[in-house]
Amino acid sequence: MLKVDGINQFYGGSHILRNLGFEAKLGEVTVILGRNGVGKTTLLKSLMGVVPVKTGSIQLDGQDITRDTPYERVRKGVGYVPQGREIFGRLTVEENLRMGLAYKPGKTPIPSELFELFPVLKQMINRRGGDLSGGQQQQLAIARALAAGPKLLILDEPTEGIQPSIIKDIGRVIRMLADRQTMAIVLVEQYYDFAAELADQYLVMERGEIVMQGMGEHMETDGVRRRMSI
């Protein structure tokens, strides 16, 4: 579903992503791990088109999207949940969800499935996003990204600042979505146990490069936890 080949990204004179490449398959969760400052968020922003890559290519379902704008990527099937959630605090839950459908003509109904995945959102449909707890806001951000039915779902640290009970709910939803075999999921995560539970494939980044890669079931024997703590 997603093929990244030899991408490079710079901030000023700093080389942030270095000839980075990987594939993310339909029905699988690809977890990207690494300590702070290694380029994980920059990679996700590059996949979404928020920052342009200097060289290399990004393909989605066989189509080259390297030079597409973020909204063009959304139309082609990319959903993005940014770090920090970035919901619209002054808009209601319903209005936030409709933002995920904004590119579609007319008043497209909000998919009822979103309320099955996250029942709390239906209960709070008229509540302002800024009045929700951090965990509820994260559920809203994921639901907003899912509203348009993406082929690729990108999540940047979905457990950050979230209470354990909500982390379990989010993990359950991510696994359920992957098991349907209708999308590829790319997840950046610092919480090792959450990542290990979900990963079909793992990638470890250091200094803008992928230095380890393997199957999720082998993370413990491959010593990934130890590498994260060094």
C-alpha cells in the first residue's frame, strides 16, 4: 500500500532524513520507534506532505504522491493523526468530525461506524472539542482521520499523555482496523509495550536512518527494548 524509497529531508543545513525507505502493507501495523529527535515526526509529516522531501519517492497504492499537497493525499486515501491531536477546540465533536469530510461535496453523513469504534463521541457530539479530556480528544482525532475511509492511516504517538484505560481502547481499535485488511497503518510510538502489542512490522530509527527492521513478534528477541533505552 505504501512504498517509501530513498527520501531525504533537510532543515536548513541539518540532514534530518537520510536515504530512508520502507514498505507498509495492507492489513499490517508498521511501528516506527526511536528516541526523541531522530526524525520520526518529520518522516510522518513528509508522508503527509506537510513538509516536502528533497529527494526520493513516496507511492500510495502504486501511485506516486511525492509532490502532492496534503489535501491531494487525503483525497487519494491518506489519513493523519498528528502529535498533540490538533483538534479544533472551539468546534463541537460533530463539527470536528465533519472537518474530516470537508473535501467531499455536499453534507456527507458522518459514518456511524465512528461512533461504534468510539462510543464516547456520540455521547458528546454537541460538546466542544476543547472541553474533552486528553484521551477523548485523541479518540476524536483518530475518528476525524477515519471519517473519509483512508487506505493509509498515519498516527504520531497516539498514547502521549493518555490514561491507561483509553490507551487500551485505542490499541483495540487500531488492531481491529488492521485486521479488516482494508488499510495500512503506520504508527510512531515511544511506549514500547503498546508498540510491541500492535506491531506486525517494526522499524527503529537513529539520526534519520532506519537501523533495525523486523517482524513485530521478534521485537523482544531482537533487543529493541534495550536499544530504545540506550
